Amino acid sequence: MNFRLLGNVDAPAVMLIHGMATTAEKCYLDIARELAKSYRVILACLDGHDPYANSIFETIEQECEHIERYVNRRYGGRLFAVSGMSLGGTVTLELIRRGNIIIDRVHLDAAFCTSLGLMKTPYTLLFTKGIDYLKHGHKLPVIAVEKVFGKGNAGMTDLIYRGIEEETIKNVCNEVYSYRPSRELKDYTGAVQYWCGSDETYPKRSARALEKYLPDMRVRVFRGFGHGQMLRSRKRAYLRELKKFLTEQPEGCTE
């Protein structure tokens, strides 16, 4: 796994972990450049999603191991914050469950943590065939894209990394669509926010499942947005709200 770095090396470290079938730069570069004015920003490039590395995504556990080794070696085992989108959010959840590094604040954007059950196979087939179709230069029907990502969110296909391998897609789907939160999450004491759009179905279910284990987690549902839509098309608003979370005083603390 590679890591791209921006900002002052002495500033608080914030890691951004991107979603499935995109790259760190496509997903986060604009946000990272702005955050780098105040933070040391680390873009984690997940295996199988990096144009500069010949790799395959195997498991969420393996991705966590890469991140933990890097953070322990370069940052003394501690990050000020981690923000993860979709797959990146699920990886972030697993990091705090494992507890091998310290993360003071966690921001989850539509992290998946509710099993799809019997729907896992058709969803895996849908993504595998859909991305293959895009890789061959075709366009997906808008109605099909909006069915998955939300109304008015067909532009999400612009974020797709065309170099992704089918094996990576299948492995990601297998991991994400069967992931469930566990009771070890109750040991996490940092600040947590979970964001999703009102047009997202499974992330809202994930938020409800997580509240059992992270009762102090704040859930924010942004009206009129689909999966990743605010990050993609309303970057200024997204950045403004993310900065608020990173700078707000945790409950129970005083100046």
C-alpha cells in the first residue's frame, strides 16, 4: 500500500481512506489540498486501487495491517483523525475495532457495516459487470446508476478507476457486503460522526447498527444526496462540515 502526503509534517495527522473502485486522488485530492493548510494529510491508497502499484485488494484485515504498520512506524502509532468513505469507512471501523493504533476522531461517510445476505451475490455481479462495461468505454444507463447511487448522482461513474481488476472488485464486495460491527467497538472512546445522504438505503441501516456499539456517535443525514454525492459535487460544503468536526471540542471537555 502506498501513502500520499500533503501538508506540514508537524501538523496533526489526518488520514483519508477512499471508497471502492476509485483512487485516493479521484476521491479526495481537492479535499486533501484544503485540509493540508492545517493538517498533515495522509491519503491511503488501498490495494487494487492504486495506478502506481501492481496490487490486488485481498481483505479488509490486510489493508488494516498495512495502515497500522505505517502509522506505528511513521506517526508513533497515533493519528489525530481518520476519515473513510464507503469501503474506506468500513476499513476505518475495523481499525478502531482492532485497536492497534490510536485514532482520536473518526469520520465515517456511508461506511457499510450491515450484511446484504442473499443480495450480496447479485450486487457483486452488478458492480463487476458494470465496471467492466465502463472499462471498455461504454456508458451505463443513467437510470441504472441512479438506482444504485441515488437520484441525480449519475456522475459517480466519473470516479471509477478504470484500471481496477475484477479480482479486486469481487474481493471488496465479499468483504464489505458481509461486514458486521462487533462489540469490541464499544471500547473506542474517541469522537465519531457518521454521514450519509437521505437517498442512501444501506448506509442508513449501517448507522442504526453502529449506534448499538457506538452510542455517542453522531449521525448526520444530508437531505437530497445519494452515495458519495456530497463529497463529489458539493466539495465546499463537505469540507466546511468536515473541518467543523475536526475542530469542535469533544463533549465533556472545556477550554
